[in-house]
Amino acid sequence: MTQHHDISRSPARLRAARRTGTIGAVLLAGAMLVGSAITPAAATGPTTERGTASTTVTQSIPAAVSAQGLLDVSVVEISHPVARPGDEVTIRAKVTNKSDAVVSDAVAELTVDYLALTTRAEIDAWSAASLLDRVHGNPVPKSVPRLAPGASADISYTYDPGAQTFLGFGARRLAVAVGDATGRLGIARSFLVYDADGADRDPLQLSVLAAVTGPAADPADPSTVEIELAQSTAAGQRLDGVLQVAKKSNLSLAIDPDVMGVATRSKDPALAQWSEDMLDAAANTATYTLPSHDPDLAALAHANVRTSGARSFLHAPRRSNWEVPEAWRSNLAWPADGVVPDVETLDLAVSADRRNVVVGSGGLATEDGGTVTGRAEVTTPSGTAHAVVSDAALTQAFLSATDLSGAETAQATVNAAAPRAVTTASTTTEGTQRLLAETAAVVSQAPSDPPSLSIVAPRTWTPDAEAASSILDELDASGWVTVTSLDKLFEQDAPDVPRTPLPDRRVAKAELGATNVAGLEHARDAVVTFSTVAGQDAAQIWRPGVTRLVAPLSVAHRADPGLREVLVEETLASTSELTQESVSVVPRQDVNFISDVGNIPVRVRNSLNVDATVTVVLRPDHPRLTVDARSTETIPAGQEMDVQVPVRAIGSGDVEVAAQVLTPTGAKITDDSSFQVRVRAGWEEIGTWIAAGLVALLFLAGIWRTVRRGRSPYRATREDVEEATGMAAEAPDSARMASADSVAVPAE
């Protein structure tokens, strides 16, 4: 099993230590041999008072290197998790031969101490005891059947607490030790919780928080994101397990809304159904929405990236623009698991209006080690953070009995041709009894005003849903625990007790480096700025751009820093291509400019799938060519277009001109594109006068030629026409009538 992030000791390691031991410890015990081998004995009641080791019925059985090897022993059933007077308790243990040799002639002994454990320190000491540490109580022996390698056998006992002199309320040490003539071969340590008086007690309020976050993925490949999420939500997998527990128990949820966005719009029927079921479960408990894509708050804080606007990493867009239900709370911050968060991280959470912060991994522990309500106030430069402090021991015990993620990791290294059952570090029964014992001790210390506590499962929690629901049900039925939602804990005042302060600044090895985070933030700002070229369609650019950039910041990517580095490089490269090459100036040949005033065309290419409105600016390197104004044009999607920029020539000569393309807000999009302009000021006017002069000369030459040559000898006269036709030309009728009617008028 792998070590869980939130706990200081691995449950698997403790379990292995107490059940199997090590060869070194076995040899040392053989050298320090005390006591005797296990022998069958009848059950007897304990003495009425605790004496010294010589007067207390104990077993301290040495272990020696045995031909049979070592055994794994676990308690798999206690019929009455909370026993009361009159109950007969069935206790069943499972013994498994983990060695390569046959084990025979072994004896299993049940021991139960009569004294109640009233402090959590005593409970922790018993749970952490090793293979050879002593047990308390009179042994009840039973023979263990012959066990071949890998074989298991169940050993059952019927135990009557009423026949013993049990006094008071609380947990008793329970052990099932298995050994032979060579010594102890294995042991399981658990608790028998006994309520002798049945008194009414004010219940301890216990809240359990679980995360609904997606796997580490590259959002540049949406199909892969959906496939991996579908795998996580399949029956028996991590997110399906969280859903099943939430359906049956009062489990508070912290949900990445991007996960819901992908699942809700999925065409995979199973994934879509999971999203509907999760929405139903979330509606019946306290549900908090995490920042979309679950970014690493510590990495942002340590890189001093504190942007919290509508398009920042803390408000990254959700796939399909999924709408968060109004009933979900949006004021929770959950730093990465496995490390104690620092003040810088909480300060960022407060500045982002997420003042309710989850603090795990033993952070903010009380200085005296006592148990108080899991609430604390932490002062930061931006204000006060309201912290929920998870209970480390309860979280460890709960995960040990319910978390399959460590077992799955170990299973992945096993040959697929020889699959093995995936199990938790401890059994459901052992987890139940440990949690009942812990809470009983807490209530015993403050019966009239017990503190409120919380269990915070890490993001990787892959619950055995049946085990988790069973444990929470037993706690709820105990009479001194009420499983409630996390919002009830946030509503309580923080106790005024000294706590170990959080560090001001502590950078975890697994978090993304400040240089990379700053690079991602710079690229995010560039994407948002560049998106203004699309006007009302800007979201079609910045939403997918910011989604790609926030992906490497996801807490899930802490598990594989190497892959994360590759993703950062690829994401920055694709973003640079988007912002610097999607809209660009088409290179051109040199330009001849021969007028005083005119336009220089600059061809702009738009590779986006939306129209782009850009401003083109020319910057000559010599004052002989000046730019009259900037030109703004809208370039159709996927096309090229000439943008005419007005210029004025003052003198003649060659000028180097840099063309820049800007967003409507004035931000530079591309690198400068340079070309040469050959300026010949006034040449156009001179050419016009020369052309006009040539035309005038040609006209005058034509007139002169005509005058000089005179009438042509070949031109026909009237006489020539009459002679050729043989008749005189007749006057028109109107002329004759006028002649006949005319009267001479004498001159006066």
C-alpha cells in the first residue's frame, strides 16, 4: 500500500508492522525470549484492578524464525460494534498464510482487556504496537487449521462482555494473536467498544469531506479528457465510489465544475448518467464548488500570481459553459493534499473571496495535543481565513479501512496474468472499531460539550463505497456521534486555544515552479488581450486558450512533475502560435512611392475561425516618409486583405518601414514585418507636366502641318460636280417661292 497524503504514518505500514513484523525484530525477540509458547486455555475473567506486569494477565509471546513463515491476521467481524450489557459478541478473525511453506499446529488466541481506554494517546499506542508487544486479558485459544501457502481460515469466537468485570464506557484492547511452538506468527489489534451504563451523551458532530476532481489530462485533446473521466466514473472506480458514498451517507462534496461540464455534455450514456446522479447527490448535502480545473493555489501564491478577475486562473472557463447550481457554495479553498499550507496560500484564498479553507496533513495542531473543535482563524495580509482543521487520527483510520487507491497502485505492478484482489490497508471492521474507539475517548473527555471534528479524504481517495457507508452508518448509530455536513462546522466559532502556526512560506517539492507559473500567467494575459480582435466573439478565443493554460496548474499534475513540464512547454508553444501567428502581415516586395500623398497597402492574413478587427501601423525609419494615420480594418475569417495606410512623402530616398498589427486596444500582436519603400517625392507631378507638354507639341505639330500644306489639288469644286452630272444644281422650292413673291423696297 502507498502512503496517503494526509497522514503522518501509513496505515499499511502500521498494519504490516503489527501483523508480520520484520526478520530483524524476530531475531531480536528470539534473543530476548520471555514468556512461553501459546497453549490452549479456558477463558477466565480479568482481575478487578490493574497491577504490575506480574499481576496482570498478559501475553508477551516471542517470535522466532519458523519453518512455517509469518501469517497475516485481521479482524473481519465484530457482531456488535458497540456492545452493551446482555450482548453476546461474535468476533471473527481471518488468518492467511503469506509464506511459501505449510503452517500447521498453530493456535489463535483472543484477548480482551477489561479496562476502558479513555485517552486518544492510549488508543494510538495500542494501534501502533508491533508484532511482539504484549496483549492484555486472559487468552481464549482456538486451533488454526492446517494452512497451505496462500490459504486462509476463519476463526470465530463468542464473547460475553457481561461475564467480565467491564466497567464504564469506552473501548477495550482486543487482539487475536496466532502462534505455534516457535513463537508468535501474526497478530491483529482492534477494539471492543463497550457501553456499560448506556447514559445519554451529547453527540460529537463529525463531518466528512470528499473531492470530485478529474484526472490529470491535456485539454488540448478533448476526446482524451472525456475518455479518462469516463474511466474514473466507471463502476468501482474513484468518482463512482464517491458518488455511491454520497448517495448513502452524509458526505460533503467539493466539486470541480469543469468535471461536471465534461460529463453533462458527454455523448457517453454512462458518463452522462453519472453526472445526473452526482447532481442529485450534491443537492442533498453541503456542496462546494472548487475553482474550475482545480488549480494549485500554493503554486499561484508562490509565483505571486494573484489575478482574480473574470478571466483569471481562479475563474477559468468550464467546458460547455456549464452553469453551477445556485445552492452550491463558492467560498471554499482546498490547497493541495499532502502538505501543510502556508500563510501565503491562505492569503491568496482570502483575496480571491474563498475565505473558508481546508487545512489537513496535521496543520494547525493544538500545542498541547488535545482535541478541540476543528476550526481555526488564520490572519493573513488580505484578511482572516476561516480554516477547517481535519482530524489526523480519524482521517487516517477512515482511509485505512476505505481507500483503495494505494492498493490499486500496488496492483498495477503485479503481472496482469495473475490478478489479485484489491483491498484496503485494514478491514471495514477494524476501521469501524478504531473510529468508535477514538470518538468514544473524545466524548469521555468532554461528555457535556464534545468538540466537532472532520475527516478530509484526499483527492485521490478511491473509496470502497460499501465499507465507507457502513462505517459512517455505525458511527451515526453509536449514540455519541452525529455525521453531519461541513457547513455546520464552518458555522461554529473557532476555539481560543494555542495552535502550531502555519509557516509563512513553504514551497513543496511537487508544486509547479514559480518561473513556469509566471510564464503561464504571461501567456494567459496575452490570450485575453489578443482575443479583443474578435470583438463580441472574443470568448471563442480566450475560453479555449485559458483552458489550455490552466491545465498544467491542476493539483492532479503534482503526481507526475515530469509529464507536467512537457505539458507546460507544449501549452506555451501553442499559445504563442495562437497570439503571434494567427493574425500576421504577409511579406511583400519593395514598394515604389512616387507621389507626395498616397496609401501604402499592407496585406494582413487572418487564420482564425472568426473575423478579426486589427489596426495596422507603419513606422518609417526616416522622416522623409511620414504616416498620416493608423488604419483599422476587419479581416474576414480565414482570408487575406490589403489594409491601406495613408502616408506622405517629404523628400526622396529609400526608407525602411516596419509594419505592426495591433489589437483594437493597442496591444501589439505580431513581430514587426519590414519592407523598403523607394520614395521619389514630386516625380508624379513632373511626369504629368512632361506628358502634357508632349501632347501639346503633338497638337501644334498637327496644325502647322495642315497650314503648311494648304488646299489639296485633288479636292472637287461645285463646277466639277455640275460638269460631271450634266445638270445645274436646282435651288430648293422654298427659295423659288421666295424669289417670286419678293418686292423690291427702295432705299430711303
